[in-house]
Amino acid sequence: MVDIEVIGAGFGRTGTASLYVALNKLGYKTHHMKEVFCNINKGSAWLKLARDRNAGLPIDWESVLGGYTAAVDWPSVAVYRELLAANPNAKVILTLRDFDSWYESALTTIYRMGQVGDSIRPPCYLAPIFRGITDFFRMHHELFWQGTFQGRFTDKEFVRQVYESHLEEVRRVVPPAQLLEFHVKEGWGPLCDFLGKPVPQGEPFPRINDNEEFVRNIVKVQKIARRLSIGFVVCNTLLTAGAAAALVMTVMRRRCC
């Protein structure tokens, strides 16, 4: 059983990257989507968690959060209620951001990345080789694009309702004494007071604006996706040609005999 002390209940792109860095500076070992991106095979474990949760099966927290003491951002925010139930004494931080600003950021970064990832579709005979990367993006799709946002992320007004309903739910579900509503622009003070940690001396609060980095990563994944698509076509062509050649040889042998 994992021992999570801090749970981030704010959607990704609400300052979760800054919170991730801040919590690590305060001594926590923090989970964030970056941790999954850097260990792509963890996507399979998160995909299994999503499917187990939807099927009403027990969740194997150790497989996704073993060794961590805090969890923010997606994918963990999609299961923050279950994570809180498993760690009832955890403190919960609800990062806040103006909806319109958040939506434009999410649409041009994580949603766009998900679309690029969904285009990576290896043929069935190569699927095991690419299981890590395809499960990573399938997890995105099932856990939040289809799960949280019901396949309607391009419908801004629908997403606004989901966003606002999520804030209301967190305020209703989390005991008030365990909840901090936090704008990252507020800095160390409220965060450290809430967590009972001293303010890091001489350390400015991290201001992580990673849109440019995210866009660069999208371009990289797009290039990989294009190369893989070409490779899959070549493999299919070679496989078809090989099968055709084998068939021709078989027919010729039969005729010769």
C-alpha cells in the first residue's frame, strides 16, 4: 500500500508543473505526468488501473505510485477520490486557474499531444513491440479524454461545465481542514502553511511555464509518429510481398511435381 501525503486535485495545466517542482523542493517525491512520460511503460500500469477502476476491481496503487509521497496532475487527478479514500489523511491541493486561459492551454498542449499519440497505430504483429507507447496514449484517451470529458473536449462550453463541476465536487468531497485552494501565483506562503513546512530560504517559488517545451515535445512526437507510419507501411508491404512470393513458390513446386 502506498502512503500518499499530498494529493493534487487540480486538472493538468492549472499550475501543476509549478506545484510538482515546489513539492519536490519541500521534500516530497512527487508524481506528475512527466514521470510517466519519462517512463513510458508506466502507461500500461495506469491503463490497467483505469480499467480496473471502471470494472469495480481493486486498484493496485503500488504499480503506479509506489515510492511516491505526493501525486499531482494527470493521470492521478482523474482518480483523486479513490486515492483519497485509500489515503484518508492526505492533504489535498486544488490548483486554480481561469477557465478560458486553462482551456486554451490544455487544447493546444495535452489534447494536441493526445491526438498525435492516437495516430501511432502499429499493425497487430508489431503491437507487442510498441505496447508501452500505445498504452500510454490509450490511457490518456480512456482515463480523461473519454472518461472525464466524455469525448467532447472540443466542445468548450461542455468542458466548462465539467471543469466547474469538478471544482464543486472537490470542495464537497474533501474535508475542509484537508483542502487548500491554491493559485500558484500566491507562492510559498499558503502552501507551506498548509503543509506545515518551512518556506525555503532564498528559493523563489517555481514559475513553470512549459508551453514552449510542450510544443517542442509535440513536434518531436509528430516526427516519430510520421516515421513509424512510414515504417508500418513498409513492413506491411514487405510482409505482403513475402507472403505473395511464398505462395508463388508453393504453386510452382506443385506444378513442377
